[in-house]
Amino acid sequence: MAEWELIEETASPYRDTNETTTKIGVTLINGTTDYLQLNYATSMGSGMMGKFSTLPIAEYAKAESYLYKIDIHKKVDGVAGPIESTILFTFRNIPAEGQTIGLFAPDITVSKENIYMPFGTGNMISRLYRKALNTNGKVKDQIPGTLIKFAGSIWTILEPTTGYLYKNDSVLQRNFDAENYKYFVPTRVTGLAYWLNNGYFDSFAIQDKAAIKTKEWGTGGEGNENGTLVSAKIGLLSFSEKNRYIDQLKILSPPTSEMWMRTYHGDASKVYTVLPTGGAYLAHATNDKKAVHPTLYIDPEISIKNGAIVHNTAPIASLTSPSNNQMLYENDTLNITGDSYDPDKDQS
């Protein structure tokens, strides 16, 4: 797997108040001097918290070649200390000269919440990295932990042979259910499971929807996760999966904001969550709002090119004979000839 390449380090600008962000994003500026700008937004307003100018616009234009990452560190004793947040993003479009694309724009896959930003000069350090997305072949042939692009976002392959994927960025923060209900039930309209399999699923393009498989998900309690099964296309990590992928195999990093799991606890209205430390915790199904990182299964036979899912192109068939308006009589034999071409011979 490709390693992260450090491109540039920058200190955050002066701030005159302590704030907690509601959103962090990036803006790519194509002007006299090309640069990438790290932005924040809070209830008090928005502004810049870092600028990177090493890479020219042409490097960002290699959309199929690189995944980008910004680590935001607290500054401790003059050097980069603990990571406060990590942002993963790719560009699907590049701005024309003199224009920008950026914060909250659909061209960027990025969204982080609740980053604490202390006041003063240079109290945080941001580092820009990139990694070559040179993954090719089929999903089933990759190794666990491989990052790929699917439906415009970055996902981690958890189980290559089954096509099990985890979305690296949260899609929103919300409660688990509006009516003190702690079970992951896709048919319950007040629940997160329903939203994932309706509102969120409906946001996928037609060809991406076709790639997502319906599966049986274990939604029981910690001691018997498979005691209850539901049929759905979109799920969440379970308690045992968190232990496997974060704690044991270490192919997933803990979330930057506490996130829901699909496993409930014995206490009334309590559901398990994953903390930014990697530990498990409990949250109230209705009163608490947590990050949502969907998981799903795609066909493991689907191909990957330069790190991105490639959808199958339909075969082309043409009829060369017989000609139109062929008259047939009893006991006649009809011979049909033609040509066919499958541009994706290695895909099902």
C-alpha cells in the first residue's frame, strides 16, 4: 500500500477568541498563486485556519491519482502535539483560473465537526499529506484496510472477499431514534436505520445503488449480536466489528467525533458508540446526537482502477442477419448471426 507523503506544514493564523468549529473544509484557489486553504466555520462566523502553497493546481488536477489528508495538531512546546482531527478529501473538479471551489461545495469530500480552536498565534499546526491511489484489480483481491473511492467518497475495505466497506467520513450527526428506541430497525421511520436505507441510500447515483448488496445484519445486544437479524443495504459497525477492525487488526482509525454503532446495551434506551480514543461508550438513543459512519457491502467482483470503483459497461450486440421482414413457413429454420462486444470482459 502507498505511504502518506508529507507535502507541507503550516501554523494556524491569529485568533482573538476560543471557539469550537461546527464545520471544517478546504478551498482550492486557482489564481496568480495557487494554494489550498483550510477553513473553519462556527456560530460566531468563519475564516481561514491554514494555507498550503507547495503544490501547483496541476497536481490537484490528478483527481484519479491521489488522496489528500490534513492532520490538525495541537501545538505543544513549539512543535506538533496530539492530532485534533484528520480530514480526508479528493477533488472531482478543478477550478478555472481566477476561481475557487471549497467549503461545503459538492466537489470536495470533507466534513468534520467540533474541533476546538484556542485563541492566539500559531496554537495549532496543520500538515498536508497525499497518497497515491494506485489500487487496481477487483475488490476481492485487495487487502483489508485498502482505501478506495466509491460514490464520490473515501471508503475502507474491511473484508475484501465480501465487499464490506466503511465510510471514513461521517455523513451527519443525529440521534439513533426519535422515540427512545435502541434497536437498529430499517422499517422504523423514526430511526437512523430507516434514514440510512431510504434518505441516505436514495442519494446514491443509479449505478452506485446497483452495486450495493442487500445483506442480513446482526442487530442484537453485545452478548448476542446475531440474535436478531434484519435485511438492509446500509448498516453501521457492530460492537464486535469495532473490536476487530479498530482494536485488533488496526485497519480503522478511531473516529474524530463519537459515532453510533448498531449494537444496543442492556440499559433502557442506550446504544453503543465509538469514542475518538477508540474506546466503546454508551449514548441515549434519543437525547444524544452522534456521528454516523455508514457501512455497506458491494459486489466483490467489481473492479478498481487507480483507487476508484469502476462500474461495468453493458455489452454491445448487433444483428447482421436475417434482414427485416423475414417470412417464415411451417417447419422453416431461422438462422441468426451477429456480433457482440463486451468492453468489461473481466467484470460480472
